[in-house]
Amino acid sequence: MSAAAGVDVGGTKCLGVVIDDAGEVVATTRRLTPRGGGALIDVLAEIVDELGAGQSLGSIGIGLPGLITRGGVLRASPNVPEVFELDVAGLLGDRLGRVVAVSNDATAAAYAEWQVGAGQGVEDIVMVTLGTGIGGGVVAGGRLIVGENGFAGEFGHMVVDPVGPPCPCGRRGCWERFASGSGLAQLARTAAVGGRLGRVVEVAGGDPALVRGEHVQSAAREGDAEALAVVDEFARWVALGLVNLTNALDPARFVLGGGLAEGADLYFGPIERWFDQLLYAPELRPHPGLAFAALGERAGAIGAAMLSRSA
């Protein structure tokens, strides 16, 4: 096999990689995610051109958040604004003069973690990416599952509270409003505005409105009790969604990725504890393993490159 390029499009950045025959990353680059479909195609073409400079790319894959058809059309993505019904495979393929494989970013991440990351060794895994929103991917019976239309894995839009906060998708109470990076920040800001989280607010510069997830993590690592309470509340929401997925899919292992995986040391214990409390008949069934992603922020791009080889 020759080198393959993969690009992971996120809500704030586009990360591109080149992998060799063994799946090792040999080159990387990144750009800010632009607004609008035309601008996105321009940026993706620039990334591929940069990755291909000085070497021959055997295949190219793109991972995108949201509803991605089997034909590579981005139907809708709450976390990539102003982009609807964008034929990424067709438009970028025409621009580059070659075939481009397009998939959901979290599905691509699941494939990479299953092949060379934290999902190795089992045939049934569920990947959950906890970033700006929540995405996911499923491997069942040793096969990557994308669904009839290519839309499988949109776990973030499971409704866990019908009267909960509005979601960018247009509904209320989606899981990602509570269990994503945005959800953690909102839980913390609500507590801070209510007069709690004094140390977190201090870390954030004194303004409760500026509190973000990293401020909670920083204070929690100092042992601040109020910050640790927010971490525990957040972990409960994460565990609730994992329990729902367990009841539906019965995986051997969950792999948690996305930006919040960097706080694995804070979240692992509370998530496991809440999972055990919330799971149906926990004493009568094997529990799925829980692991944090091994490939970090590059999982989606690596997976997109890998999937491009079989397109």
C-alpha cells in the first residue's frame, strides 16, 4: 500500500494526516474550520495539497461531523455552521481530479481505534467522541456499521431530557447538551452563576460567564470539592448515555475519545461508578469494558485515511 491522507473536520479545526502502510502518522497539518460550504471545500483542497507535497498519495479520505450519506454528501451538521446538502465527495473529487472517500468523523475514529487503538482485540465496540458535541461509531461482529443511509452513530442526539436545554440540532435535551465539552462548560457556568465554584471562577479570570471545561478540570486536579462535584455530575450524564447504548447494543467495550479524553484521570472512576448504578440488572450481566482512546485527536483523521484504502 502507498501513503494515504485523511482529514478530520471538527467544529473549530480541520486536522490532516498522512499514514504509511503500518498506519503510522508520518505528516500532519491543520487549519481553522471555515464557515460555508465553498470555503470548506477550499480548505480541504489546501490541506490535501499540502499533505501531498513531495509524495504520492494512494488514497484520500475525509471525516465530517453530522449526517453523511454513503455517497459522501453532508446533509446537515449542527457543529459545522452554514453547511447543508454539500456534496463533499463530488466537489472535492472534481477539485483534486481523483476519488475522495467521505465518512462520518466519529465513525472513522471508531474504525481507527478498533484497528490500531484502544478497541483492538474485540469484535464489538462502541466509540463515543466527547468534543464540542458527541459523535459515535459502532463495530459489531467485526464489521463497521454505518446504517442504511450512512447515518449510524449520532448518539449525541439521543434525547435524555425532553424539557432540557435547546440543542443546535433544533430539539431539546439531547445527550450532547449534558455530556460533551459544551455540556461540561454549561453545567459549570450554571453552578458559577448560582454562586458556587469559587475556585473555578478564579481560574477563569473572575467572570462566571467565561468558565469552560478546562477551568473545571484545573480546579478539580487541585482537589477543589465544588469542581469535583461538577465532574461527578458530568460523569453521571456520560454514564446515562453509555447505559442506554449498552441496553441497545451490548458492546464488549466502550472507547471514549474527543477532547475530553484528555481528562481521563478525572472522569474514569466517576463514570464507572455511575454506570454500575444506572445499568439494568448490573449484577446479572457482564459489563462492557471502558477505555479512553489511544489515538487522541488524530483518531478521526487516521480512520478517514484507513477507510479511503477500501473505498
